[in-house]
Amino acid sequence: MALYLFKSQRLITNLFKRNQKVLLSLDSFTHHDHGSFSRNLRDLSSVCDDNPTLFRFQRLESTKAQLQVDDTTQEEETSEGLNFPGGYVKFTSNMEFLPDSPEKRVHCYRILDDNGDLICDNFQKVDKEVALKMYSDMVTLQVMDSIFYEAQRQGRISFYLTTNGEEAINIASAAALNISDYVFPQYREAGVLLWRGFSLQDFVNQCFGNKADNGKGRQMPIHYGSKKLNYFTVASTVATQLIHAVGAAYGLKMEGRDSCTITYFGDGGTSTADFHAALNFAAVKEVPIIFFCRNNGWAISTPVEDQFRSDGIVVRGPAYGIRSIRVDGNDALAIYNAVSTARKMAISEQRPILIEALTYRAGHHSTSDDSTKYRSAEEIIWWRTAQDPVLKFRKWVEREGWWNDQAESELKSNTRKQMLHAIQVAEGLEKSPVKDIFSDVYDTPPLNLDEQELSLREAIRRYPDDYPSSVPC
């Protein structure tokens, strides 16, 4: 952080020295033709002739208020408005309040219909190799979720959380990113890590908290992390990862890196203060970040109807000056295309992008939840069957001639065998030693931390039956 602050201070100083040059070139900059962005936007917004513009935004050339382009003529500026701090504003004698919500909801971008058929052909194609890896990882994620859920019910792990209904969001978004992009997850994005190369054994080691776990057993199950794969460790606190992701994106911008950050969060996360602070900071500082909201309809037991009156999350982007899009979260091709285009814009134009993926949490919030207490079983079943993103993508892959029943059977069987073997290995490994609870934070542990360690060791010595014997002292 100190390094970033130093760099930002030096950057501001240099910008101040060049202030006169900036002012002289301002007019030409605001009318500059951003060809690559224009082409990307036209390509995506023209998908299916009856769709409106998909990425919603207010500022065309820059998210900085002073660079906004107004359609007011020079004559109108002298008689009908005033150049307030932040931009020129026209006056009106009509007292008109902005409506509380638009008359029509923002459309949702999709490529595949409910039956897995293409509804248009103007999109970035996915080749056979990528498509098969996407589908294989989606199925692997389903099998992994099923076995881990069973393991928790058997008492072999303490907690678990599935991605049921959100497999396409996980895998398709990961496929559109680069390994150099930094991921700041919530807790329902294990598929992103799977795509990047986190092995089934790695997942199992973390959930069982043994000595092979990257986190040394200090985190709850499913709180994955990998420095090697640029995947920041999951935190249970809701939406705190958003502001971390913005700060990291700011650092990437200052270093001139050809990469971006992406942060995932649910609809419940948008009800936090960190969400608004993150979007505002990202817009003002124009950082390369993708905000990816998984709007699955439920914040644990709280439905979206009890969270906000606005048209979902996508409309909040333009309020902060952020280009935004709503995507069918059950359509892997649509997600891949939206994230791929968003990444290009975020990096080439140094700007934040907001993506709202509409989907449905087809499983319980976690193993600590029974969602039938607040929604009907019939509703869950309908979404699991009629809107299954994995089945939809499979139908498309099969029509391309790349998949069949035999390949499906072999994949599920092999994945299940690998998972069961990984669990046997993980259960046979020791837990991390007690000393690891107190390490890796301070170079020299403070006195109070040393006292806590001594107290814990004394408790283990006096009450050995209350502590697992698999934890070395």
C-alpha cells in the first residue's frame, strides 16, 4: 500500500507539471475516435436486431466529470445553463422529478435460448477445445459439489457451499479472462479456480484443512485461495473483496500492466456500503476492473424484492458513470462474450465495467441452510430442470458434434473416482501443527500472541480428549 501511495503521489506531481499541456489537448482528446471500443460496442450491441444497446453508460469518452460531452450548443451555454463544478448543466423552467424507475426493464443479453439453440450468430465464437473444457469443468464442478455436500452430511467436513445453478457463471467467466488477471471472489466461485488449474486434490485438502492446504487449515472449508493462480483467498465478510479489488486495479493502472481485476459478489453484497464505495472509487479513478454481480434472487433467505426497488443491479452502474450490461447467467456463451468484451474495454480504456448476471441459486445457501423454509420445493425443481445452465450448454455442444452420452458417462465416472481418491488421501494427512495458527502474520510475534499460544498449549495438555489427536503440537 505504501508503494502504491508513493507511486500515486509521484503520478499526481507529474500530472500537475503537465497541466498546461493537458488543458491544450483536452478538446482533441474528448473528440478522439476510440476505434477499438466503438467496434466492440457495436458488435455486441447489435447481437439480435431487436435488442437495445446492451452496455448502458453515460460517459462516452471518459468517466471523468470534466470530460463529459454535452449535446448543448455554444449558444445554449451562454443563455440556458451554467458551468457548475463537475460539468455544464442546462436550466429548465419545468419542475420535473426523475422517475423512481424506468418504464421498461433493462434487457438481458443472451445467445442461447432455453433449449440450447442459437438465437443469433453475431458473437465471438468458441472453438472446440475451449468449449469442451468449459463443459467438462462445469460437469466436474457439479460432481465435486455433490460429493462435498455428502461428505459434510456425513460429518467428514464441517461446512460446504455449492454452485448449483451458477456453473455457467463460474466457468464461462473464467474462460474469458487471462491468468494474469486478479480474481477477488466471494465464496461461490470455485469454478473460476478450477478453470485456472486448481486440482481436485487441492480443493479437498482445503476443505479437510490438512497440512497440504494452502491456508494451513486456518480457514473454513470452501475458503480457497491461490497466489500462484492470482486468486485471492475467500473471506466470509460480505462484499469486502470489492474495495480490495478496486485498490489492486488502481495498482495495475499505475504500473501500466496489461491486465485487470475481477470481483464477484451476490445481489446481497450490493446492499452493503462497500459496494457503493467501490463503484464510486473505481469510476473516479478510472481503474481496470470488472464488477461481476451474480444476481441469483436470494441473499440467503432474503429475496431481491426485499433488498431494492431498482431494476436490479445493472442500473446502478450508470449512476456512478460505469458502463454496464445485464446477461443471462444461465447462458455460458453470453457470459463468455460479455466478460471477454468487458475485459478488453477495462484494459484498453482503463475503465470499470459492471456485469449483472441474472440466474437462480438452485441449491441451499449452504449446508447450514434449508431454503425450503422460505421458498417452495417446486420453484427450486423448476429452475434446476427447466433452466439448468449445464444442460443448456450440453445441448449446444452436442449439436456441434463435440459431445455424446458415452463421453458424459466417462467424465462423471472418472471425476467421481478422482474425488473419492482425493478424499482418502486428504483424510490420511496430518493437520497443520498448532504453531501455524500463530504464524505468517508478524515477523516477530507480539507478546500477547505468544501468551495466547502458551495458553492454548496448556489447554491441550490439560484436556487432551477435547482436541483432535491429528493436530501435532
